[in-house]
Amino acid sequence: MTLRQKHAVDVTVQVEEGIGAWSAAPVWRPAHALPGLLPGGPPIPLDDLDPYRGAHGGPRHHELSGPAVLDESDRKRWARAWAGTADVLRLGGEHRVAEAVALLRCLVPLADPPRPGPDARETGSCSGTRREAFGALLSSRPPTPATFATTLVHELQHTKLSALGDLLVLHRAGPQQRHFAPWRPDPRPYDGLLQGVYSHLALADFFQRCALRAERPAHREAAWSRHARYRAQVAAALPGLVDSPDLTERGRRFVDQLVATHERMAEYPAPRGHTARAQAHVTAVRDLWNRRHGPAAGHPRG
């Protein structure tokens, strides 16, 4: 392929099969990709070139950083974290690997978090998705394969639910920000609460499976701790979903399945110490939220 522009030297580009292309011309910047998640699978673009990959004015979490441009050492660090991600995902069930292969289409690297938000403190990275970019995941570089796997579980839930919401009307709630979510300091709109419960429920399931399969005691205890935290958070947020009069019939069935999934996790409970600490954490977070946003602060309680 030859690219021509007035008053410039022609650039000849060799297009590779799959993702990428190369050229000997110094003005050409090649697109880079990570290997397929599974052997022989399609490569995953690591897009640090598209000028619209971080479009201004779109929805974004307050803790997200801006798009990053990678050098060779950055790409190597991404590749090292990516290399073990499939194995960690598999600990949480083969379906986690299958859905990542089916859904993930592009990774957009972000700069390191500018400040330690709630997720960044726990994972060392920040991440997000955009409704209008199905299959794309924006993330700062995960420091480990375990962090990469957790990011995929979390963000692909948002991807799935956003797609479902485009196909079906699950609720008719408005954009009012009034609901308590233990993973956020600010009140959430109903749709945001639904998204959060769906993603955190998946994380609770993922870490429960990891804890049940872990061979090393330290890994098992860490997984139980994460499971107990996410399950307690979901338990605190579910009433806000269930009690809504704005659910459609399909939305009601969907929320009922979330409740059933949460209840089934009780078959393999976390050790009592982890459960007690998780519940104490959620109680403390709720008390702080009520002081800031509840009736005493002049706001309606969610």
C-alpha cells in the first residue's frame, strides 16, 4: 500500500495479516498488538495512536487518567502482564476466558492514575469502558497478570450490560443521583447502580472460585478477602435495585437473577473473619455516605 501526499515523499506500507503493518519510512508509526489471549488466537490491538481514543466530553470516571503513548519498554511491560492473564482468568472459571476471547477487541493504554481512587488503591491501576466503543477497554498498565485478569472481569461486565441495555429496556429510572453504592463516595443514578452491582457480583464470583482453587494459603486468604468485600458491597446495594418501581418486566427478571446469584454464593462462605471485616467496612462506608448525602445533610436517602 502506497500513501501519497502533496509535497511529501511517498510512503510504502507492508500490510501484515491480522493486526499491524510496517514501513521503512521514518514517518510511519506502526500499530502494536498483544498476542492472542489463547495460543493461536487473534492479536489484541494495543492502541496508543488513534487521536480519538480518549475523545473529550464523553462520560468517564473521575479517577481515570488520559491516554498514554507507549515506548518500547512500556510495551514490554504490558506484554509481561498480559502473558499470564489467561491462566489467572481460568482460576475464576473457563467462562471468564471464553468471554474475554469473544468480547475484547482493543486495549487503549492510559497513563498511571493521577490519584489513588478506590479501585486504583486496590489494583494499582485504573480502567473504564465506553458505551459507544463495544469491545474496547481503557486501562493504565496493570502491574501483574492477576490485576489484568481482575480488570477484564470487571470491565467486560460493563461491556455486556451496556450492550444489553441497548437491546432491551431494563428500567425507566431517571438520571437522578441518589443511590448508595459502597464502591463509590458519590450518590449514583439507578443505571449506574445496576452497572456497579453487575460488575461487583462478577468479581465476588471470580474471587470465590479463585479461593476454592488456590493452592497456596496466602493466595487463598487474599482471594477470600476480596470475595467477602465484593459480596458485602453487593448485598448493601441490591435493595436499591430490587425496590425500584421503575424496573420493566425484563428488568425485574434480570435483577431477580442477580439476587439469586448472590444468594448461591452462600453455599461456599468465606471464613468468618473475612466476612466480619467486609461487613464492618461496608457499614463504615455507609455511615460516612449518610453523613455526606443522607437526610441529615439535606439530601434524600438512596
